[in-house]
Amino acid sequence: MLHTERLEIRKLAPGDLADWLRLLADPEVTRLLHFPAAHTPEQSAELLARTIERADGDVAMYAVLTRDGGDTVGFVGYAPRRLEWGDEVELGWTLFREFQGLGYATEAARAIRALVPGRVISLIRIENTASQNVARKIGMEHERDITHVGFATQLWASEA
């Protein structure tokens, strides 16, 4: 488990299903993701199981909780991506609406960025300025614009 000033960050587990379901059922949370439709409970449960299964060492998804109350803020983590030019490791974050805009995504992403050395990318939809700001704050640079799963997307990258 990782600790920051305000957060506890631990690997995603089956016990996170209720929060995972609630997050992915919120259309305001999912609207700027690369899968913008809210998920059904069945879709969310399947995605949680796949996400946990594909974890490879620190290349994993993490639950983010407040240190003071243990509330789940959201999720941050890594996913392997096979893109047209080759394999990449993506760092992403998604938070509940009530925790957005408070610096939690930046704090959590910065904390886990150190876990995976080398090149890491973030695929951020072009209209998602909040996530672009997080990427910038954790030291990523806008590398290029691409189309990813049908959406205009900015590719942000960093080397560590």
C-alpha cells in the first residue's frame, strides 16, 4: 500500500466491486472516457475481473482512498495497450464526481508513477482538459494527437 499526504493507494481487489460499479454507472464520470456509456453491473463486474487478472507486478489498477475517512476517491493505474505503432503502458485515472477538482488525481497518479520505470503514456480525449492538466502536473508532455477507438485523443508521455 502507498500513502500520500491525503491518500491510501492499494491494488484493486474483488472487494472493490461496489465502488467500481457505482463509478462506472455514472454517465457524468464516464462521458469523457474512451468507453463513454455508463456500464451495466454485469459489464462492470466483468471489467473488474479482467483488470485484476491482467495485473503484472506494479502494472495494475489501484483503488484510491482518503486517509482520514477511508472513502473511495476513485481508481488510478496502469493498463497495457497495443497501439498501431507498438506496445505501450498507459497510466489513467477516474474519480467520483465529488472528489474531482481537489487534486486527488494528481496526487495519486504522481504516487504510482514512480512504480513503473521507463516510458508511460496517457491517452486522453481531446476535450478532457481536466485530465490533460493532471498529465501536465505529473510531468507528462503532449506528444501527438491520434484517433483512439474512434475518439480524437491526445497522447501524453513521460520517461522515468
